[in-house]
Amino acid sequence: MPPPFIQCRGLTKSYKKGTNTVTPLQDLDLDVPRGSFLALMGPSGSGKTTLLNLIAGIDSPTSGTLRIGEAQLERMSRSQLTKWRATHVGYIFQLYHLVPILSAFENVELPLLLSSLSRSERRARVQTALQLVGLADRAHHIPAELSGGQEQRVAIARAIVANPALLVADEPTGDLDRESADSILSLLRELVALHGKTVVMVTHDPRAADAADRVLHLEKGRLLESQSHRLTHA
């Protein structure tokens, strides 16, 4: 049996808030197989966003170990994490974070501008990413000319343009109507099933969580339960 793609052991995150020590994540163990779709649920302050940021390499644990693929994240410096994140992680935000004066094409191209790729190589990757999210015909539209669902698709194209193995999504459907949300969740499932991506998503929405093949519930920094879903989605 292959080792898990994401492996957390005794993962703890603490920080000082005034004179108090806050521990949003405490002694957590977690295995996530490669090419799976995991949803993290829990009330505000439960530690789910903290866990997401640790997995994404945005923050570092106070103690414990965190391995993703061949990378041992807790041993990395901030500069090493930044370099690792640029090629291995795509981040999808609730509010898209698109640059309003740039076209869809230019927004998707942004992560590649500091790479060693040539202009033609960047162009090919951006076109492929926009095709994957069904927006090849909207490449030259700015965000104001797109619907919320289309903006999120541009954000997903930007997240996958560097071909990362891991996608982390923080409430990716939280600002969308039901139809647009279902479309985005279908796209995430396709990225897992057809392109082998591993997706870790934070959500408050049980319907969004149902799109995943596994749901983990966190409360006060601890894992309470897990639920597996049969992969019966169309």
C-alpha cells in the first residue's frame, strides 16, 4: 500500500495572544491519500483553517510532523516553504482575489511570471488551464465582465496553471449561488478524478462537503469524527 500523500503526526499550532497562549490545533494525526478529495468542517475557531494553512505551507507547526509527498514541511524555512508552495500547491479562495484590471488570461498567468518558462510556454499553460475550467472563450474578459461562478473558475485555473499536485480551497463556494457552487464542486471532482489532483477544502456547507469522498470534523483543534462517502457523483 503506498504511503499517504499528506501525513500529519502530532500536529500542533500555538501562538501568543496578549498574555495567553492560543492553540487552534492540538496533537492531530491525519492521512490523506494521493488523488482524493477531503472536506474539513467545524465551527469557527475549530482549527480547520489553521490546518489548511499548515498543509498549504503558508504557516509552520509549533510541533509535530507534516509530510506532503517527499517534502517534510516542518523542517523548512519560510523561504523554502515559499519556493515549495509555488510549484506544489494551488490555493483557491472564497473571494477569488483576482486583479480587477487584468483579463482572465492575465490573472491565470500571474503565478508563472516569476518562473523560467518562455512566453510561449506560459501562453500554452494558461490556455490549457482555461480550457480545463471551461473558460477558453472568456480569456480576454476582465473580472467585472464575468459572473461569480466564472470568476471562481478563473481562480481555479490560476491555482492549477503551474500543475501542482495539491489544491487547497478555503470556502470556495461560500460566495456563490447554488447552481454556480454545484458547478465549481463538479469541477473540483473532475480535477481529482481525471487529473489526479489532491483537494483539501474547508467549508461550512454540508452540501459542499458532500462533494468530497471524505469529511473530517474538527472542534477545538481536535479531530472528532470522519465520514466516508461513496464516490457516486456524476
